[in-house]
Amino acid sequence: MPEIWIPITIAAAFFQNIRSALQKHLQDRLSVAGAAYARFVYALPPAAAYLWALSASGDAPAANARFLIHCLLGGVCQIGFTLLLLWLFSFRSFAVGTAFSKLEVVMVALLGALLLGDALNAVAVFAILTSAFGAVVLSAARAQLRAAGLLASLAQKPTLIGLACAACLGASTVFFRGAALSLEHESAAMAAGYTLLVALLMQTALMGACIALTERGELTRVRRNWRRGCAVGAAGALASICWFTAFTMHTAAHVRALGQIELLFTFLATTLVFREKITRAELAGIALVAGGILLLLLGG
């Protein structure tokens, strides 16, 4: 089935929404870095179990130098995104930077074309730009930011950090896709599962070492909160399995653009479950995101 990446991406966005909600509860007991580390370390067992289950029906891929380099770069970029986000939150005007960090899908398209040669037609480019603009509008509306404020802040440090966040997150996506493709394995699921496990091992080692050096006692707190951590890890592993599989099957820019359907899930939860009022700007942002996704699926 050539379009199987579509339901897999939607599942990835759904599980990511669940992981984000669970991680908020974990952050009440851990530092942001500790909560991020828990996301990696507690995702290891389900990711290993998934790869073991897949290996029953076929041989695991053989790692090569290009694969390991791409995995390492992807892991470092994802950790860099986390650290930049922490820095961003230290500014009073962090909402501005957060809005610009939503341009991640544009970064994925640019880096995918430059590093992997992923081609996009004109319709796909327009769809990606539309959904990315919608994500920025939605984020700005939630933070009660006006267009004039966004434009005036283009040269300010929080904006630059937000753009760096988008670049790091976009680069991690492209590098992970490059790692999976470099395996040249006949099974996309196997290549994705293997890439995920290796990336998690690298990220756990790197971030664990950083936390041990900078936040004494945080690793102990991560172990003590293993019940909540396991829930975050399970949801995160399911989301990552779906993301990595979709990246392996299809162009990363398409996958991340469709993945913005996560914003629609959040919007529905906000309106239907929490009964929060929605502004016109938020509705406009959602309409742009939904329109971009629909255009991508129909003509991209």
C-alpha cells in the first residue's frame, strides 16, 4: 500500500500528543532536562522489544559508518533542540521565540533537499509553507502576540533562539531519515526500528553524561519516578516508532507537515474536553494548518 505512511504519521502525532501530556506531569517532579532524559531512557525497553519482535521475521540491518554518523548527528541535534528550548524559556519574551520555532517543517524541507536530495513539487512547497504559517499564527494567538510584535522582534535573541530550535529539530528529522535510508534494508519497519534503538542509546548516554555533570541528584530523581517515566517512555516509543517508520517510507518534509495534525488534536481537546474559548486568530491558524495538510495530501 503506497500511502501507508499517512495513517502511520497520524498515529505518530496522536501518540506524541499523549506523550506530551504525560511529560507535563513528569516535569512537576523533575527538571526539564531530567524529564527529557526520562523520555529517552524509558523509551529504550519498548524500542528494544519492538526491534526484537521484528527480528523474528527477518535479519536486523548491519550498521555502517554513514549510519552511525547520521544517528549521532540526529541525536545531538535533538538534544541541542532541548537545550535551546530551555534557554528560550529563560527569556521574558520566550513566547515570540516559541512561535518562530514552529517553522521546523520549513527547515525539514530545506535540509532534506540539501542533505538528502528530497524533491518537492510546487504544490507541496506551498502546502508546507501554508501549514507552517498557520502553526506560527496559532502559537502567536495563544500567547496573545500581535503581528506587529512578531515583526518587531525579528532581530531579537528569543527569535533567533526559536529559529535555532526549529533548525535543530528539523536537522534531527533529516539525519534520522538519512540514517535509516543508509541501511538500505528491504524492510522500512526494520530499518526504522533499528535506527530508533541506536539513536536512543546514543541520546541516553550523551544526555545522561550531561545531567550527571550539571545537575547532581537528577538521575536519582529520574529513577525514583520510574512509574511515570515508564508511561512517558511507552507513549514516546510508540510515537517515535511511527515517526521513524514514516520517515523511512516517505519524504521527511511531507511527514512533518502532515504531523502538524497534532495541533488539530490539541485544538479539539481544548474545545471539546476543556471547553476553552477559541479566538478568531486561533481559528485562522487552525484553518491554515488544516488547509495546508489537505492540500499536501491532495496535490503534494
